[in-house]
Amino acid sequence: MRIGIMGLGRIGSFHAETLAGLDGVDSLVVTDPVAAAVATATERFGATATDSPEALLAAGVDGVVIAAATDAHPDLILAAVRAGIPVFCEKPVARGVEESQEVLRAVEGSGVEVHIGYNRRFDAGFAAARRAVLSGELGDLHTVRSTTLDPAPPPLAYVAVSGGIFRDCGVHDFDIVRWVTGREVVEVYATGGNRGAEYIREAGDVDTASALLTLDDGTIAVISDSRHNARGHDVRLELHGMKDSIAVGLEDRLPLHLDDRVVVRTAAGERTEELGRRSSYTYQLEAFAAHLRRGTPLTLDAADALTTMRLIDDCYRAAGFPVRPRAVLPATA
């Protein structure tokens, strides 16, 4: 099986390393505007270099992985769909709902599968939490808490053209609340503020934000995101039901995608389950490879991702923020 990779930044290079080690993947074809990144991939993984996305799509690939910048996603997805090649694209589909809708309209009816990469769905801990919810083990849910804390704000150039804190930092929280509970959101309240990094405010964004969601069964979900956490990345999910509760993500744990512990709290006490040390990104790419080989259904398509995008826009409106923070760079002296 021959797989193409468009974009060889940090995530794209990680995907290349993962794919190179998967059974059934015989060769990689890569492209990136940065020649040094392409050279590294060809040297490390024996990949074939191409000088453009068009050349990559014409190189006989069975599937394509898109890990380029967000603003390139729509054009690259559509190019792959026109070529009839299944797509795995890093989140999000596009910077906003309108662009995402355009992509979805083109994908629908094409017969080409498009998988959007929300890796937490493939983390064994989050998957265990979903099973606990859907099996009724926790009883009726009443509260869900999802938190993502980044160690420091991104550079000004990124903030100024990004989709804002909810779309760039909190998007995984919105997606995982929907997926783990199996419910949709019917009401939102959101707020945000800045306690540092003035350039973020001037670029039309905030560095800390929270959203209060009411799900369609009455469950309350609280999402908390911040770009300031001196102790590093901190990702957690808690689900509290009428019988038991379950928590994924601990402050002292390894990075989320490398540590699959879950903590289950019941009236009888607390237990910790160790589910392995494989990366959630590995599980995710294995699922894509399984689709290419055997037609195994993919778990997150463009339509599902669009629902999350709309939810994020609703939260921006509820907080009184522009739906897409303005791309304005602060004046320099």
C-alpha cells in the first residue's frame, strides 16, 4: 500500500514515522514547500519526494494524509477527492463553517471517504470512557468536564490568522464531549478573557475561555481552555453519573497520546486501569490504513466535523466574540 503525506511539519513528520512502521504500508510519497523537511523524510523513511500536491496525487497513492496548514486543507481535500483518493486530514476541515460547508458539498456524493483527525477518539482511555457511558455503567450522566491547557500562547503570527482559542485549542474538547456522551448540544454559554500576552487581545483573541453546554438529555458539560499552564500540557475528561464516575487524564501522567490510564470512582472505591502505552495517533492511522485495505468504516467524517465547527461558532457568538477572530497584527513601533 502506498500512502502520500502532504505537509511535513511536526504532526506530518510524526505521521510519516508512524506510517513507515505500519504493516501493509509499503511506501510513502511526500510533499512540502520546505525542501529540508522533504529531504529528511526521504532520508529517514525512504519516502519518494514530489514537488507539488498534484504530483503526489498522480504518483499512484492509495490514500493521502493531509497535515499542512489549516488554510490549505480545503484545496488539498478537494484535489484528493477529485482524484478519487481517500483522505485523512488533520482537524479542522477549514478555518470556518462556510468553507467547511463548501468542502462537504463537494465530498457528498463523490464516493470518496474523508476522515478528519480528532485523535482523542482513538485514545484507549477516552474509548473506555465512551464504553462506560454507552453501556449504562455510570448511570444517567449529570456532569461532564473537559479541559485542555497549553503550556504557553502560540506566536503572534499564528494567533492573528488562526481560528481562535476554541477552534485551535478547545476543538478537541467540543468533539470529545459529543463523541463520548453520544449526545448533541442544545444550548451554550461561553466567556473568555486575557490575563497576559496582550498581543493576543490585540489580534482579536483571548488566552483563556470556558463554555457551558446543555446536552439534549439535560447533561451539563463544562469546557475549560487556556494557553497558560506553567506545568505543561494538561488534558482531562471527567464524566459523573448517577451510579459511578470516570476520569481520563491525570496531571502527573505522560502526554495524553502516550498514556491510556483511566480512573473509575464508585461507591466501593477508586481503581486505575492501565490500557497501554501506544500513541493515539498510531491507532488513528491504523484505522485509516484498515479502511484503505479492507474498507473498514471510518469514525469521523466531514459532516460530523462540521457539526463541531458550528458548535464552536455558537460559543463565539454567546461570548460576544467575532466568529472568526480578526486577522489583525498589532502595530509595531
